[in-house]
Amino acid sequence: MDGLQVETGNNEGRDVVLSARGVTVGFGSKVVLDNLNLDIYRGEILGFVGASGTGKSVLMRTVLRLLPRRSGNITILGQDFDDLDEPQRNALDMRLGVLFQQGALFSSLTVKENIQVPMREYLDLPQSLMDELAHLKIRLVGLAADAADKYPSELSGGMIKRAALARALALDPELVFLDEPTSGLDPIGAAEFDELIARLRDTLGLTVYMVTHDLDSLFSVCDRIAVLGKKRVMVEGTIDDMLAYDDPWVQAYFKGKRARSIVPQSGHAGEDSLAQDSRGK
């Protein structure tokens, strides 16, 4: 199956919000992604996994135009950035939200001011309205009201993640990119953040692209999983599809010593109440 992408399940008729076709990315003589294809469907939480150094974050940054690609096409919400003028690109950017791995909050700005950065960049709003919107986003992600005037140095790791998520939601995006959202969190905090993501998806109608190593996130909130390996997406589908896929790394990842001891039979982990918690084991 070397070099062959396997897509399981019936996705016919589903609304594709992100499509990558033939994407190749490299640095000098090193090719990181080679002829990669990927689809993300409206309303789903896609977990994107792969061994360290395979290019998970490279792909996300390429999709966001933070890194150049050598070839291929990327369409987001039915539009190709390459075909858009600057005002159209800005309009499309406003429909996207991003949470980087360490939060990437501006240390010299308060939480409220961090959330207002995208508003200042793309909108022309009075300060009073921006303050009201920032407080709304703070409540939306489960932070206390007094977090608004705190600086990142005054926040715990979990609070930083939530503040960064509030900033990602500042412009009411349709598609949200999360880079290792539960990294550095304790098991309880990570589980609560997963629940928050799922609740926001359901409440706001988001589509979520989640780069993660966290098995519990994959089992508990992801509707589909895509595995990156051999410079492309090897397989995409449900947890059950991952368990059935005949590849040594995929098998070791999903069935190894740190994997859950009981696998949900429904193909979705929300019912897996008896599963062993893999974090911290």
C-alpha cells in the first residue's frame, strides 16, 4: 500500500470546506510533503496525526499561506487564494481561526487586547464594541470575566489555551485550525478542553482541523482521523478504520502500549466511558 492514500467511508454529497490536491512542500533539497491530498468536511472535527517530523504543522502552515508550496492546489470554503485579489483574501482570512501550539499570545497585551488584535486588523469598530465582543469570547471559552485584564504571564497553561482559542474565535470563523491544543495540559484540563472544542463545534457550527498527538482527543471528540506518513495522507477515516489499517506505524499508534485498552465499537469515542485513560500512563 506504499504511496496509496486510503479514504474510508461514504463521503459523497458532503460539503467540502477544505480541499488539498497534489500539494508538494519542501525546503531546499528536502521534500516534506509530496503530492498530498486531503478533504475536510463541513461540521466535522478532523484529527490530523503522524510521527514527529512528518510535516503535520508544515501542512497546516502551508494551508494558511505561512509557508510556500512547490505545487498543488488548496481550496478553502470554495475559494482558491491564488485566484483572489487582496480584499477577497482578507475576506476569506476572516472566516478562518487559528490556535497555535503554545497559544502565541502577545506578552505585552492583556487577554482582552489579544482577542481584539484580529478585530483591529480586519474591522473598523468602536472600542466599546470591541470590548463587548472580547468579553463575549472570554465567556464563550469558559474563562472568568476578570481574565480580560490579565497578561499572559499571569495565566495558567490551561487559561492561555482558552485565551488563545478566544482570539481564534474573535471574528466568528467557520473553519478553525488547532495545533496541538491539549499539549502541556494535565489530564483533567485536556479532557475539559476537548469537551469545550466539541461544544463550540456543536453550538457555533464550526469545522475543526486539529493537529494532535493526544489519543484521548482522537477517541473522544474527532469524527474522522487523517494519518500523515510517507510524505502524504496514508489513510483517513474513523477510529475503527485506523485499527483495521495494515501499516506498522498506524497499528503501533492506535494499538500500542499507550493506546486505550477498550476500543469503542461504534466508530466514535463519545460512548467509550470504560476506556482506560491513556494520558500520563
